[in-house]
Amino acid sequence: MNSSEYLKGRGAQINPNNKFFSNQYVQEHVEGLDEEFLGAEKTQFIPTHPKSIISKSNSPDLRFERSINPYQGCEHGCIYCYARNSHEYWGFSAGLDFERKILVKHNAAQLLEQEFRKSSYQPDLIMLSGNTDCYQPIERKLGITRSLLELMVKYQHPVSIISKNVLMRRDFDLLRELAAHELVSVAVTINSLREEVRQKMEPRTATASARLKLIEGLTG
């Protein structure tokens, strides 16, 4: 692939076949149509309506059993993301679809409060998010992650967060309330301090310098 074919701002450069499909849709070349335009497809945000919001795992490789993913797919577009293959279960590709077809759980907070209010519910650490980043760009507009944290504060529930987006600063007020009761832990991932590497590996994430400032704010 030469530089003129590179899709700037995207981690994946192709849409590999979904292994669950026996047939595949293909885009045939149309004479005179700009191929670069085809690759510049805007991100789509697709509403979903789950009946439950807490995912559970008994994997010995994880330090948590419960997680919530407000979004499926991730606009950050990290090329190494282990969650890419999970997008195939939704009928999409693990390539470009993973970062430009984002499933949104608008009713996440409603479902979580219903869970918290059950008499049978037993509190345990919940990870935000176990699969895709809960602070990816669309969160700035939708605020689903913040609504979940507001419930964590309301019910004094333990939560852990992992992200590579400085939008987390918006929610410092809630994180401070949780931290006062030792109910929150936060992990900020930094894979390289070299900006040219980040742009290739994690094209729509915050810069390493911005993440270092975020860590400083979390520990200050």
C-alpha cells in the first residue's frame, strides 16, 4: 500500500471477511468514482437495545468478573485491539467496520440501576470497559459513561476504568467522590511516547503527552 492509498485516521486499512458469513458483499470499481472517497466513510453510530448491561466472565486471566461496555466497536481504531474479532458476532468486519460502525447502548444506565435495585444483587467490582474504550470520542456527546459513574456514586459501588482518552478529565468530580471511599481504580494505557508511532497504531486516541498529563491529574 502506498501513501496515497493510506486511510488517514484509521487503524485498519481493509475490511476482512467475516468468518461467520458464507457469502460476502464486495465493492466493485465504478468508472470515474474516487476510491479515496469510498475509504473516507464517516463513522456510524447504531443504537442497540440490550436487555441486560453487565457482562460476566470466569476467565482466570482477568482480575475482574463483571464488566460494562457502553459501546461495541471503537473509534480509536487501535490496530492491535483484541476486541476487533468480537465485532464479527454483530455481523460486521473486524477491520474498518470495528472503528466506523459503533453500536451504542443508550439505555445502559437504566439497565444498571435496575440491576442495582434487585434484592438479589451482590456488589462486586465492575470494569469500564472490558472490551472497548468507554471514553471513545462519541462519549463526549452522549455521556453514557458519565451516567454509569453517577450510579456508581449514588450506590457507592466499586468500579475500575481503563482508557486512553483524556475525556476522563470531564468526570474527575465523580472519580474524586468514589476515590474518597476507595471505590475506584483507573488505568491509563500508553504504548509509545513517539507520536509518529501512536498515529499509526492508535490513530484516534489522545497523544502520549496528553495522557501523561491525565495521569498527573489523577494522582495529584
